[in-house]
Amino acid sequence: MLLAVNIGNSNIRFAIMNGVKVKYSWTISTKPYKTAGEFQLIFQNYAHQFEELNNEITDIVIGSVVPHQTLIISKVLEKALDIEPLIVNRNTLSQVKHSSNQMGTDLYANAVAAHYLFPNKKKIIIDFGTALTLTGIEETGQMIGVIIAPGVITSLNALVSDTAQLPEIELKKPKATLGMDTETCMQSGIMYGYTAMVEGLIERIKNDYKSDFYVISTGGVGTIFSELTNKINLNDKYHTIKGLSILYHLHHKKDFSF
């Protein structure tokens, strides 16, 4: 089995996979940034919980947008499992084509997963992460482009930290669009505000290209927002990690099961 690791700005997801099927998965916070010793203790703790699967891990793939944590985690996993990890990035070969020298591994993995799992369609992948991103890709695998906006949690944290009286709130659907207290007013602004922005961006993309798109959402709060709109066809919290698994199999010219 494959251990896939997605190192993001907010969270690090680990997944034990068979092809693109996730058998077991967990996340830890990226911040505060950790030393090799701290990562080793954290990984050992989780390793005890899935000891049977741990013994079946034969390969490791890592994708990261946090460069200074990549090598630390890679070395810890190599020492713990005696397996040299493959670190993939936007230059790892696939049928997805782009000309960017700045694209994050997460965006590339999202595009790869969409291309191979949902062929013969134009796709938009919405990643509700530290940044909110929308990635467009043609049926051929050619990337159309990307939109980057402040993420939901990023915006909410900025709002709370930069004001004297606005509290932290739970992200959930408010009872009404217009709130009657500070908490529900903020919930409406964040939940319906971001939903409206996402719906508007989807429609702008469709209008620009005069075509329909299959829309996939992923990321930390993707599940919450996918339930507020009919513009999203599928939410998959493992979408990025599936892209990393596909990149691993493509690199080693191995078949992978859907």
C-alpha cells in the first residue's frame, strides 16, 4: 500500500491508500512548525493505531507547499518505515499540461485527480484551503487557469483578530440570511458570502468559455459549503491526496485502480 502525504499551509494529511482508494487517513496541524523529533513522536503515535496497515506500506509519496517542512517529514518517514519517499511537484509527468513555473503542488495534484478520475469533461476544482482556489482544466488535460482568493478560515481569522468585539464563531448554516445577533450575522456573512462568491465565479467561468463544467470541491471546509449550493457536483475531501497517488503511479509507470 501507499502512504500519501499532503503538506498544506494549515494541515498535513496522511492517507494509507490502495490505488486511489483511501483505507485510513488522519490530519495534523502544520503550525506551529515542527522539528524532526516532534514529527517522529506524532507519527509513532498514529502508527500504533493502524499497526496492521502500517506493516503493509510499501511506498511513500509526498506533495508539499511548505518547502521547509518537506525534507523534515521525508526524512522522518524514511527512517520510520525504511522507505525512500517520492516527492512530487508540478513537474512530475502526467497528461495534465501547463506552462506555469509557480504552480503549487496541491493545485497540480487537484488537476491531475480531476483529469484521470473524470475524463472527457471540462472541470473546475474548488479547494477550500488556506486560500480559496478554483482551477479550470480542459477535457484534454490542458489547464485553463486558476483563481486565488483568501480562504474562508483565513478571512474569518483576520476579521476576528483585527476587530475588538467580533468573536470566534462556528462555521454552520445560519437560520436566516439576516442575523439578529453578532454570531449569526457573522455566520451569514461568511457562509452565504463565500457561497455567493463561489457560485458567481463558477458562472463567470462557464460564461467566459461558453461551456458547462463538472465542479468538484475539496479542502478543509469543502463539505460545509458544498451543502449550501447546487453548483458543486461532487465534494471529495480526499481529492488532492488522490492526485498525489496518481502522480506516484504515473511516475513509476504502475497501474492504479479507481
